Amino acid sequence: MDLASYNRIEQGHSSALLDTLIRIADAIDVPLAHLVEEPRSAP
């Protein structure tokens, strides 16, 4: 994946396909769920 595509996804200007999300998760060594889960709100 080129840097421009990654930047568009990161900034919310583009949506990633599932296979792209899997590759990003693998590259940064985190479970896919960490990329797609909703943040928890503080009590």
C-alpha cells in the first residue's frame, strides 16, 4: 500500500477494504479488532 492511500484512510477521507485493514493490523502487530472497535466512553 502506498503512503498516500494509507494517509487517506487514516484521515477518514477514504474507507479501507477488509483485506487492507488486515494488512495494516499485521504491519503494526495489533489484532484487527483494535482497528475497528468503537472507543469506550469514560464514565
